[in-house]
Amino acid sequence: MQIQDQLSYISGYTSKLLRQKFGRGPQSCQATVNQNHLVIYIRGFLSPMEEVLLSQGKNDMIDLIRIAIIKSVLEELKGVIQVTIQSEVCDFYHDWNIPNNSGILMFVLNNPINQENEHIQLDTNVFEAEISRLSALVQKIPDRIILYPISRQILLVERKGILVPIEKALIAKGFDEELRLAKDELEKKYFHREGRFDEMFKQSVVDIFIDWNLKEDKSLMGFIIHNR
């Protein structure tokens, strides 16, 4: 199969898998790959049970349910991706924007996939400075920031060395999920409300997703830009 056919297959398989696990599939599911990252952007995905919880303002409960169920989805998708595009998945991340009814699955690949995608154009120095500024407001300036352009619509940002000593102590005592929920709410609030990203991209930012590999002290962010 050509790469676009492979991505279409992965998108379709993801929709089917989500429907099996949650009782309702997404309205759209789009897979994009470039070099060592495969991204699946999901829209219109809220199960009947989650709709009830959302109406009651229980967003944290929705997050906990998705974290529990999505792990099995990601494990199965790892095998599908490996067979389909002949590249092993060495790490994966996921995040959901419940108010926007959207989500993202981000896979780190062992072998690069060369795909000729147009990339987002921006001043990388200014952008990295903004990432550092916002990170410092809630924790610390990252030791390292790496940008991964995926397409004209998607940019991934990896931050390494972001945890402060109190966070590391909580992780050591087994409070990973509690810390993850707290960081999710706090970081998103600052990156959505305080960031000057529309100005930098010269387009509106539709979604900002954030997930963490707490044990390795790193984070992967996904910026979804309005596709004109």
C-alpha cells in the first residue's frame, strides 16, 4: 500500500476500535505521519456515558475513564501501526479536549517515515521562548525543547527536563495519576489563555494537547492549527 492508503487504514481501524471500546465512534479520525511521529487527530468523540458526566460537570471522571480504557486501545494500535507501516512504536501519548470534543494520539516511531508534507512556518526561536515562558509559570523552564513539524496543520513539541523536586517526590510515592490530572488542568489553562500562539502561527490555534512521560521527565505537546 502507498503511505496515504496505510494512513487511511490506520484511521479507519482507530475509529472502529474506539467504537468497540466506548460504544460510539468519532465523527472524524485523521492519521498523519512525518519522520518519527505518527499523529491521529480525533474529532466528535463523546460516548453516551461521558455526555451524562459532562452535563454534571464531572470532567475529571471522564479523564480517568479514558485513561483507563485508552491504554488497551493504544496497545492494540501499536501492533496495527507496526504491521501497516513497518515501524515499531517506541512510545505513545494521548490527550483529550473535552470542551472541544476532540483528542489526539501521538506515536513515536523507531524508524523514520519520509513523507513529503508541507510544514507550519514560524519563528522557532520566538516560539521556543514562549514555550519556556509558559512552562516556567507552572513548573520550570525545560532543559530542552524540540519541535517536530508534522504537517501544515500539526506541530509537535517535546519538552525534556520539566519536573520540579516536589513533583518527582510525588511520582516516587506513587501519585502519578493525581499529578497528571493536576498538571493537565493547570498547564492547559496557561497555554490556552496566556499563550500568544495565534500571533506566532498567523492562524488560529484550534487545539493544544499535552501529555507526559513522568518517569522519563518529558512531555509531548500537539498544536492543531486552523487549516485554511
